[in-house]
Amino acid sequence: MRGRLGGRECLHVPSCRFGLYLALRHWCRPGGRVLMSPVNDDVIFFVVLAAGLRPVQAPLDPRDGSIDTAAVPESVWRGLSAVLTTNLYGNPDPAPELRARCDALGIPLLEDAAHAIGSVVGGRPVGTWGEASVFSLSKHTGAKTGGFLTVADPALRGELAAARDELLHPSRTAAELAYLVRPYAEAAVRGLRLVKAAHATLRLLGRQEREEIRMPLRAGELKQALAAAPGLAPFHSWARVDMHDYRLGPGPGRLRRTGRLLARLDATLAAHRAGTERLLASEWGPGGGPGEAQPLFRVPLLVEDRDAAIAALARRRIVTGYLYDPPLDTYAGDLFTDPSPAPEPAAWFARHALPVDPRRADEVIEVLRAAGIRAVRPPAGFGTGVQGPDGG
């Protein structure tokens, strides 16, 4: 990873969410305000709260879910302690512009690159623009464990490693065995087309817990947790969702399997890039920018009726995941977050984005065409950068 990121210092962590918590606690004082995307995993929202910080929801570009820097009012910029990117599905947030803004304000830029391990922005890899960035090894590599916290200042590695080790739970033999047999258990029930058994197995292994897209907020319990912030323990029931081992120290078996999968990353990225090109060129593609396509983790196709599209794909045993609807400001309300000053584009994108695996691009296109799924485009009034200096 150090070689992929131009020599940036890298620290292995048990999960991306754990690495993000480390970064937030190091660079942000409790009580600060962090600009972030409202179309994001709710686990990340709770990690920000666990760090004792107030999430501030950003306006988004409705075409790909990236942060729309020009639509953030100056009054919002002036009140921030940090900016947290999402790089949703691998589509880069505008890191050069965000870097310039953060430099002018004297605040850190933190990059969540969980979906963007091979994406590039401004001629540099995603994850090389901020004071810190976090990567997931659960996504492109398929390791379903582990990640990296990378830092611009190598002198910080020792301090961050000590903070990591203090927060880690020790490796457990039972957890290691469960991790090592998990791929075989999942493959067995899926291979037998036992859909209910597959979901039950994933829930048993802590890999799938949500009944709906968003986990229950549990506002009363969340108020109590906030009173005890910062700290992971009060937020454990939210932070662990779909990954019970998120702060567990890795054992040798976990590390060996992760290493083998990471060694195949270049081939995986090539497959993602090829599929992304085909999907972006389809009628549902949001359109590709100039140059080579990114190796997106998921390609957010824009469809009129997402439920119908999901059902059509499911009949072909193509699972659609990583949905983030409704946006976090609608989900959490202004008691727990500052709402976006321009929420409509994010709500539109969250409702119409259909994230599909680019490695199954040809099957997806075939199914959607056969089902008559119609494409949709953002309303004309959703142009980016429409806000004035104070949001007017």
C-alpha cells in the first residue's frame, strides 16, 4: 500500500471504520464539526459521533454523489473543524478543491477511501490528498476484514500505532476460526440456492444485520451514548453492525488470507475498470468524465424505478447492495446532525442510484434491458454550484 500511495506511511487496522475513528480522534477535538456526505454508510455517521464530533451534511452532485464544494455556503465552511470525504462507490470527491479549502481554513482533510482503493483524482491516487486517509480491505480485495490508515506525516506513525493498540481487542481463536470458515459457509448455502439460509448464515456471522437499508437509529439510546462521547464503547452497538470484528486484533490466518487477496489487487482493479467502462456507456450510466474510467467498486446506475430494477436483478441472482437511502440528515434529523443546505440533489441521487458490481456488467445490462428498466437524469434545476456566498 505504501508503494501504491507514493510512499505514504501505512498502518494496518482491523477495519476501515476503526481506522477512521483513530484519525478523527487524532486530528479533531471533541465538539468540532465535520463536513461529510449525507449519502454514506450509517456506520460512518455513528463513528463520527463516537469521536465526539458533530456531522455536517454536505450538498452533493446528483450525477455521482460526490461533494459539491461550490454549493457549501461560506458560513458553513467557517464553522468546520475538518472535512471527511466519502468517494462514494469509488467516484472521487473533488479532493484538489477540498484540499485548497482546508488549507485556507487551517483544518484537516480526511479521506474515506473504502470504495476507492484504485481511484485517481487530480492526477494522484485517492487517499494521498489528506492529512490521513482510510482504506478497506473488505471491498475490492474481498478479504472481509482489515484496512489501512495512511498519513502524510510519517512521524505520526508511532503515536497512531500506540493509539490503535490501546483500542484493539485481542485476537480470539474462535473468531479466527469463524473468519476462516466463513467463505466456505457462505459459498455452500449460496451454491445450493438456499437464500433464506444464506441470509441467516450471514446474520449469524455478523455480516448482515439490517432489516432495512438503514439500521434503527434508536434516538433515546443515542442521546445517552452522546453524553458519554468520545469513545467507542458507548457506540459499540452501532459501530459493530455488519462487522462484529471491527476492532479485533488480527490473527495469523486472517493476515495470510488478506495478504493473498491483496496480492491479486491489480487484476481485480482491471476487471472493475473494464466493467465500469461498459456500464457508464449504457443508457443508465451517469456518464464518464474525460480519460480512463475509474475501477469503481460499484457503478451507480441512474434508474427511474430502483425497486423494480433490484427485483429484476434478484431473479438472476444478482444482489444489489450498498444502498444509502434516505440521506443521513433525513435519517438522523437535526437533533444529531446539521442538515445539508441543499438537500434535494442528495435525496434524488439516493433514491435513483442502483449500485451494481462492474464485474457483472454484461449480465446487468442484459437483465435491465429485458425488464424494460428506464433511465433517469437529474432535474435541470439541480445544477452544481448554484449556492451563493451564504447559500442564497
